Amino acid sequence: MLYVDTVVAERLVHRPRFIVAMVVVVSLALLTFNLNDTVFAEILRPIIGAPDQAGWFGRLSIAFILSILFMLNIVVIGFLQFKLQLLIVWSELLLLFLFFFYGFELDFDFIRTKFWFLVTQGVFTTLYVSMVSIVLASIVALFGAVAKLSSNGFAYAIASFYTSLFRGVPLLMQVYLIYLGLPQLGYVIDAVPAGILALVLCYGAYMTEIFRGGIQSVSKGQWEASRALGFKFGLTMRRIILPQAIPLIIPSTGNQFIAMLKDSSLVSVIGVWELMFLARTAGSKDFRHMEMLITAALIYWALSIILELIQSRIERHYRTQSH
Amino acid sequence: MPNPIITMTSVNKWYGSYHALRNINFSVEPGERIVVCGPSGSGKSTMIRTLNRLEAHQEGTIVVDGIELHEKMKDVDLVRMDVGMVFQHFNLFPHMTVLQNLMAGPMWVRGASEKDARNTAMHYLEKVHIPEHKGKYPGQLSGGQQQRVAIARALCMQPKVMLFDEPTSALDPEMVSEVLDTMTELARDGMTMVCVTHEMGFAKAVADRVVFMDAGQIIEQAEPERFFASPKNERLKIFLGQILQH
Ligand SMILES: Nc1ncnc2c1ncn2[C@@H]1O[C@H](COP(=O)(O)OP(=O)(O)O)[C@@H](O)[C@H]1O
Ligand SMILES: [Mg+2]
């Protein structure tokens, strides 16, 4: 939370001037659409008469009434408690979003027949690939961070070359390079391990920087106290520094996990049967691309929301633990 | 005459081009209580931190408990186990309870059993008069309590010598005395101590020798009576004038 001021100003959305201005602005914005051939015109038939003859009077009336409703909604929400506001605004935005898809005239029966296939097959592979990758990437990042903080020129050089390369090359290319390049060296690699390897190397590079920052933000005094007691480097790192760095690392690592969940769709290009791959193949057979892409998008989003919730749980856990 | 537990011979140290310790000759006998004072930036912390090699020196020799400290030494931890250190900012481990802070050293380094480590920890917590806080985290304690825990943590390793680097400088005034009392009791128990502090009352009460440092050098050292009654060096006179005014 940001700093909360103890003196509460009058809410912006309750200021008459703001309300009037917004009604005007929204009305003007709505006027740019011809709303006479929408359901709103049908609903307002008693006022504006037959929609196809309503003309500018019809458009103006619809825009005005919609903007009044819009502002009324905002003013009412403005009176509510934080949690209720959260709930209502989320629901309304979600409805609008779904309404946007509704306009695509999707074949919902088709979605229904494929939905469970996508979930059971694709989601499983996506989660499996992402989870294995994030765990391995964390291990890579730990070594990378220690190497980047070390005064050993050799270790630092390797680590900085690694992070520079893998942060600097598009992930899609890394996927191709590993899948197509390793066999050139005589090492044939399956699609799944190749995909995981690419994700691990790429995210390991990003997370190296996160881990480095976390380790660095533990005060020097902790190192000194630990070493002064006779703890060796490894023990100090494991028992003293990392336990203090991890709570600082977790928010960004959670972010990386969510990003990876979606970036794992890139490994579909080498034929890993994850969510994106299945969505594309299932849709293309019946020329129902949009249906499957939107379904997959919503599944990715749902998964991300679950991860977000888990992440905030973990963060809360560490917040209550530290004093 | 017993062998000194600490000897520094012609020690020089540089931070880059800055000459931080200049030709330091200094030794401590077992059981001796030494107070080191001097203006800020005079090299007190640097000197005390070379004694467990938290800082490296570049010239001269430092021998602690019969082991010479140098760049290529095999096991600096052998020395560190026997040299307790108390810091200005306590440096307790914030993710561990008081008891865990105290038990970590004996268990992880000395290989003590959990039961023995716990007994040792409770023994020293009672010595510093806060056994009731054993289950708390450092952040839940006052500064004075934290510093006493830090002293107990160092004592749990059963060190041969204790180093204190301005242990009361970060404390609110009303907490200074509880830490000084703990240190005084420790001195009465015969612990060998090297204390960087400006608490001249403490120096008069317990020190066997007071050392004055300025600009990286040891300017004067003497037993407290002589140190305070008849300082020879001009800078020491000025320093004492400033510090004893209050
Ligand atoms: N890590 C360091 N790098 C460079 N200079 C340092 C470092 N630590 C201390 N110094 C310098 O060495 C001098 C002595 O510092 P210090 O031993 O901390 O003094 P004191 O403890 O007596 O106040 C000071 O001038 C300080 O700026
Ligand atoms: Mg100092």
C-alpha cells in the first residue's frame, strides 16, 4: 500500500464538476459510434421512436442516457467500501471483456467439445514445463548470482557472459537454437527437454539478477557476524544470508513464474504439446482458430490469477513472520 | 610471564592508498582488559577487526592464540571460533529467535549436540539477565537487550578473548548502562577483553590498560590512573578534555 493520508479529500468522483464533465466527455465519445442500430435503440424505442428514423436525435439521446448511467454507476461505486469496489469493478470489467468476445460470434459448442481436452492435456504440459523450468532456473540463478558477486574474475566473466547472452537473445530463437542446434553437435534432444532447457537458461539469466539483488540487500553486518562466529562461506550463505534474501526475492520470482507460464507457449513451435500447441492444432482442423485462441488465452489468464493468489499468500506469510 | 594471546608487531594497513594503520605494536595478555579510544576515523575499528581478520593487514605480523593471521592461512575459522566479537549494530540474525542465535555457533561450528547447545545458551542468557526473551526475534527486543543477546551469542562459543567495537554507541542513553554492567560482570569473571569505547567510566572501573589512537597510530597507552591523571600527548589531552567535559 502507498502511504495513506489521514486527511481525506472529497472523492473526485463525487465532485459535481467532475461528474458533469465526464457526462459530456462520455456522451461525445459515444456519439462517434452510430448507436441507432444497437440493442440500446430498441430499448429506447418509446422515447426515440423507430431506430432507423431516429437520426441525430436518437444518437444523442442514447449517448446521453448511457453516459448518465455510466456516471451513476461510478458515483454509486464511489460510496462503497474498498472490497466491494474491488468486486464490482472487477465484475463489470470482466463482463465488458466477455462482451467484446461475444461480438466475435464464436461457436460455443465447439469450445465445449474441446475445452476439457485443452485443460487436461495442454494445461498439464504447460504447468509441468513451467514448474520444472522455474525450479531449475532458480538453481541456475543462485549459482549465477554468487558468481556475479564473487571477486573471482573467471566466475564473474562466465556469469556475466551467460546473463548477457541469454537476456539479449529472443527466447524464441533460443528455443530454435537449442532444438535444432544441439543435434548438429551430435546430441539429439527431444522437444520437451529442449523447451525446458531454453526456458531454464533464459529465465535463469533474468533471475540471476533478481537473486543478486536479493543477496546484496542483506546487510554486510550479517556476513561479518556470521564469519566472526567461524561460519564458513557456504554455511553463511545457506543459513544466514539466503533465508533473509528469499523473502525479498519471492515477489519478483513470482512475477517471473507468471511470465514463464506464458512464455512456455513459445516452445509450441518445436512441437511440445502444451496449451498453445493444442489450441492451434485443435482450431486449425475445423477452421475455428478464434475459438481456440480465446479459450487458451482465458485459460492462461486463469492460471496466472491462481499463481498471483499463491504468490500473495506466500508474501503475506513472510511479512507476518518477519518482525 | 604467560604468552600474550594477541600480538601485533609493526602492523601497517592501507585502504587503497589511505594509510589506515601505521606501525601498530600492541599485545594483550590473557585476562587483560583493554579499552581503546580515540577520535572518529582514527583506525580503532580497523585495528580491532584485523584481530579476527575481518580486515586484512598488509605489513607486519598478527598472532592470535598462537596462530599467525595472514593471507594464505588455512583455517581462519579456527581463530574466529576463539575470538568473540560484538558489533556496534548488534548484527543479530533477524530470522532466528534469540535461542537459535545463541545455539547456532556451538551447533554448526563446534559440533555440539542440540541439548548441550541449549544448555550453554540458557546459561549465558541468564548471565546477561534476559532468559525470558529466549523465544523472541531480535526485532522484538530493545537495543540494549539485543546487544546483550549479541554478547551472549559470542560467549556461547566460549571464546578466549572478546572484542567489542563501540558496543554502546548505537544505544539510547538509558540502555547504555545495562550493556556496560554486563561487560563489567564479564570483566570481573576474568574474560580477556579488547573494547573500543568512549565510556570513560567503564575504562576507569575495569580497564587494566587504556590505549589512545589517532590517525592510525597508537599514541599512548597506560593504566587508567596514569592515563587520565597525567596524559603526556597533546592530542590525548585535547581528546580527554572534549570527552570528559560532559
Ligand atoms: N572499507 C574501507 N574502505 C576505505 N576506507 C576505509 C574503510 N573502512 C574504514 N576506512 C577509513 O579508515 C579510517 C579508519 O576507520 P575506522 O577504523 O572505522 O575508524 P574508527 O573506528 O576509529 O572511527 C577512516 O578514515 C575510514 O574512512
Ligand atoms: Mg569505528
